[in-house]
Amino acid sequence: MPDCGLPGANRLAHSPRVASEPQIDPPRLQRALRRATEALLAERTPEGHWVGELSSSALSTATAVTALAVVARQSAIGNWQSKIQRGLAWLAQHQNPDGGWGDTTKSLSNLSTTTLCWAAFGAVPGADEQHRETVARAEAWLKQRAGGLEPATLAPAIIARYGKDRTFSVPILTMCALAGRLGGGREAWRHVIPLPFELAACPHELFAALRLPVVSYALPALIAIGQARHFHAPSRNPIARLLRHATCTKTLRVLTEIQPSNGGFLEATPLTSFVTMSLAGSGLAEHPVTKRGAEFLLKSQRPDGSWPIDTNLATWVTTLSVNAIADCGLRIAECSEGAQSEVRNPKSEIRDWLLRQQYCAIHPYTHAAPGGWAWTDLPGGVPDADDAAGAVLALKNLGPINDATRDAAFAGIEWLLNVQNKDGGIPTFCRGWGALPFDRSSADITAHAMRAWLAWRSEAPALQTRIEEALCRANRFLAHQQRRDGSWVPLWFGNQWNEHDENPVYGTARVVLALAKLPFSPQLDRGVSWLVQAQSPNGSWGAHKERQAVVEETALAVEALAASLGAMSASEWAETVKDSVAKGVNWLLDRVESGAWTEPSPIGFYFARLWYYEKLYPLIFTVSALRRAAAIV
């Protein structure tokens, strides 16, 4: 790689501890690795790929219940009382002991989710009385945390939680208004900040320049919620009022055009619910978008009455699984019991499925160019950089490389090159949307893209110059994003026990994994140093050292540190890293042997920083860590 002109950085002062004798028992490691690999392979669908299972979400359940309730009272589409009541019952059963709700059943209570759950009971006639104790406990929690239930108190508290980003605060207040929790009539809607939905009538090429008050993926909410606010409390400014009235029809047409065939915007229950309830509550209960949104919600309710945050992450967990199993040379077919004797080839099946998930046309929602992948194989997916990088890596690991695989990989590489921001980092969806958090470049996604480029660099001569330039720019971005303590913070993952809900273990591990494939840099050394120092005495990683140990984070740290050993600048420091890896591996081995390793933690962030957990994450990350450790033992 050419000289990238990286800024200098001093290596963190550290005192390498005296490394103990090798602590990993190779036969024990191999037994655990095989057990973990077989467990992961057993999670494949009959079609050969992975689907996983997202956690049920109190937030999703509350929004879905409210959307169905609002549609039901505004139209004669259908009678869904049994589904609505099952949703409310699930919420009542999963209220936290303190009276609030978190995003998942393992999450701490928070203002947003508790407010939405409280609003859901208000949206359903008779529910406040039927669930009197549940509602009373929720109101007590809100009074304590928000200062009161009065609209003039509650609304500012919700707005303050998200600052200038209106992506989630305005939908929360809209749902409260529709549920009657902000009072009645026009005055209730004065607490809902107007959204400039008329801007959706502009050419999409201008969206980034317009600096919308919501992130790029929230266009459906901008239109539907903006129209709801305009319907109930039009602007007092006559020009704004006339402009919004004049663009209602056109923006509804835009909303219709970007709605997926199954009705679920981004396959996301909250987003689809907000759109559906906003339209239904504005006299548009019979509109096609409303009907399709309600149908999506009805079909996606789980048997226990709950809804997940999204339908599934099939493409994401498939590429993660492939790369965990194959990244260190393991052939999937060799791991499948009995698969060798069958006509079916697991690797070929997964590769063919993955090739079918690549977008080969401009996406109607974000207008993303062809060549990317989404997180799911369902109609609501949108191409994004993290999934594109994962898919490109998986295609490399699923060899042999044929023409179709090579063409798809090169298209994915070019897609990632074209989405790189001016700052050298990689955003999630769209280049140039940098005003709000989930549209900015991020360290973890940038590192993932770098790994994808590096995997194919020698086989893509036509793209080699662009790849080299992109790697240099990305490397500079990572250098500037590294914190003073040596860590990096990711965009789509967090830890609820850490300050600001951050997850530096995930972010640092992902960046170290990428930098370990490049010539040594001081940024790598500092990142490795931070990971070693962040390890708990018992060998695990998580929040605040011993307070919370997390399987996923421990596995990620072990994988990254094991991968970094080949790039260590000092043998003395390398011995310390080996010792850290050994302690982490042994902690994981204990969990695999006890069966505790499969318990997922809520480390995932969904849109608007909504928590989730995915049952495959601990399996995938543990396999990847043990595989990497086995390669160095």
C-alpha cells in the first residue's frame, strides 16, 4: 500500500505484563470449536442460508398496536381486536419491575419506549381501565423521569433526548397525539414539531443538500407524519400552509412509489407503524399505503402477541456466518455432518442465494446504484455498506471463484468505492448525507469495507488504483476517528451499561481486524493496547470490566487480538497479547462447555438507536473467535 500520509501517533504507554505459559488446551479448544460450528451450521434453513431471530420489542409492539387501533377506529377494513389485545397483554407481561419498558426484554427502561407503551394503552378504548395497574406504574415512572405527564413537560423531555435529530422524537409525539396522551384537538398537535414533508416533492438528487431534519432512511415518516401534523394543525404561516397543501398529493405519490410490495418500509415495524397510524389518523385510512402497512403489521405479529424491531437480518447473519466459518480456511462442506455424501453443495447453495440478493437496478427508495446488498432478502431491504462489505467478503470465502461470483464481487467493490465520503469514511446508505448521526461515516463500517477491498485487491486489476486510493483515505479517516485512549466507537452497536450507550469493544475490535491486514501502524498498536487493557481479570470483555461480561464482545476482542499478532511491532508486546487471547479463549471455552454461550445480549442498535439482540450473534462471533485462536495455537 502506498504512503498514505497518516498523522503520527504515540504508542500508548503500557507495561507488558509477564506472559504466563500457554494456557489454551488445544484438544479442548478443538472440541469447543467443533461444537460451536455444528451449532451454527444447524441454524441454517432448508434452503441452506441463515435467517436468525431478532428479539421481540416492546417499542415495536406498542407502535404496531397503536397503528392497528387507529386504522380500526377510522375504517371498516377489519376487526383486529384479538391481535391488538394480545399485543397489549404482551406489553403488560413484559413491563420492567421499575414500571418502565426497554426496547427488548433485557433492556433498561428508557423514556422513549415507556412513553410509547403508555400511549399504546391510551390508543385502545378501555385499555387504561383493563390494564389499570400497568398504566399506573408506567405513569409513575414517567413522572419521575420526565418530570410529569403534562404535554408541556413530557414533550420537551422527549425532544431534548434526541436534540436536533427529529427522526424519532417527532414520531413519538405524533403517536402520543393520536393516542390522546397530549390532550385533545388542535392544541395537542402544537406539541408535535412540524416536518417539512413538502421537500419530498423535490428531486431526490437534492435531498442531501436540503439537510432534512430526519435521516435518509426516514423519508416515509417525514411524509406521513408531516402530513398528519399539517392535517391536524396547519402552519400559521400562510405561505407554508399553502405550499404544504399543494404538495400533499405529490408527496403521497412518492410514498406510494417507495413502499415495498409487502407494505413494510425497511421491514421495520416502528417505521411502518408510524406511517400507517399517521395516514389513518389524518383521514387516509383507506389509502393503499395505509392498507398495505396494516397488512404487513398483521402478518408480522408473533404468536405470543409481540413484534420484532425488523422482520429478519437474513443476509447480514448469513454473510457473518460464512465469514466466521470460512475466514480461516475452513470449508463449510467439511463441517456439515453428512453433507459430503449428498448431491447438495452447501457452499454452492449459499453462494447462489447470496448472488440473488445483490441489487442489480437502482433502488426505488434511496436511489442507490446497482451492486449493493441489504440486510435482508425481503422486499423492504435497502442496500447498505455494511452488508455490501460482508457479502463481498463472503463471496471470496465461498470459492471457487467463477465468473458470476467475480462479477458480483467487483460490482460490490465498486459500489463501496462510490459510496465513500469526502472524509474517507464509509456511511451506511448514501454518500454525502452527513448532518445526522446515522448518515455519517463510521469507523466500523469503514473497517469492514477495507477488509472487503483487501480481500479482492489482487484479483481486480482494473480497480486496483481506486482501491489503493480508497484504502489510504479510509486509513486516514480511521486515524482521525481513533480516540485518545486508542479505541473506536461503532455506529450500529452499543452497550447499555456504558456511558452514552457506547460499545468501544465492538468498534475497536472491528477496526483492529482491518488494520491487522495492512502494514503496521501506530493506530493498530494503540487499538490493540486498548483492547488488552479493557479486558476483565476473568478474561472477558463487556461494560465496566467485571460489572458486565458479554459473550459477543469477548469473542470479538479475542478474534481481533488473535488476528493482530501477525502485525505486532514488538515481540514483548506480542507475548502480552497472546496472554490476553488465551484468557479470553478460556473464558469462552467455559461458556461453551456450560451452554451459557448461546445467550444473546442486547448489543445491537437499530434505526434511531433502538436496542435489539439477535440469537445468532453469540454463535457467530464465538465460532469466529475460536477459529482464529485455533490458527495460532
